[in-house]
Amino acid sequence: MQMRTVRVTAAAAVAAVAIASVLATTAPLGARQAAATLREPDVIYVPTPQEVVDAMLELANVGSSDVVYDLGSGDGRIPITAAQKYGARAIGIDINPQRIKEANANLAKANVGDKVKFLNQDLFETDFSDATVVTLYLLPRLNLQLMPKLKALKKGTRIVSHSFDMGDQWPPEKSQNINGSAIYFWTVR
């Protein structure tokens, strides 16, 4: 009697797995992506002050033909400002779904939804090869981890980092201090 119960339970488990796999492969791509579990964020969220956002975009000489990627985009202020102030197309990448929710709420109020989108992705796995400008506010070790990917971007791509540089391995071309906040600038050569 006990053996039979195990067989029924095993058969039920096999059926459940089969149904789940069919549903997973027939669900729309967006639904499958939303269900994916990303790893924990590498940094805690600290918003970049708006005056620093403005200085970063100005230092990068952002224009309407640019494609701006903000890696670790938080509440979306950099992509939204790039679109509002400069007419650029902008993409924010953040691993934290709560930040993406906040960014999309801010985007809904900003009237630039045709130029900005936010993606709940891991910035180390995201393809941002079409970027002409990349903005960062990450930790030094993350900047160093990203450096090979950043250096592989097309020539002329501008990179601006809030607070943290890339060490001696890639000295910045320019730096500025905005009311106590450092920003650093590089061009891919």
C-alpha cells in the first residue's frame, strides 16, 4: 500500500513538471523574463543628486543623436534627464525590480516614454554595445569588472562615472568636483 502512494505522488510530480515546462515555453517572452530571478544587487541604492546628473550629461556632451545607457539606473533620473534636456534616446539597466518600478513611475510623469526604457537586467550580462554614452554610479571594484566591456565599446563612446574612477589601469581624461561629488570622464579609443 505504501509503495502505491509513492508511485502516485511521483506520477503527480512528473505531470506537474511537464505542465510547468509547457506553460513556461508557451508564455510570452516578457512574462518569462519577469519571472526570472536575478541575483542580489551589488550596491545599495543611493540616488545621484540632480546637479550631478546635469554635470555628468554635460561633461559627456550628450546630444539628440546619442544613445545613453545608465548602468545601475535606480529611479531613472539620468535616462529621463538625458531625454528631456538633450533629446537623447536612453536605456536604464537595474537588477532591482523595485528600482525599475520606481523608474517607470517617474517615466510615466516625465512625458519622454518614446525615448526612454528601463530594463530589469544584470548589467554584466546586458548588451549595451549600441551605447554612445554610458553613465555609472557603482563601486570601484564593479567599475574595474566592467572595464573590459567598456573598453570594447565602439570608438568615441563616452563614459562618465559618479564618485568612482577606474584606478591606474584607465585614468580619466577629465574629472570635476560638483559640490563635493566627483565625476570622471573617459572616451573609448
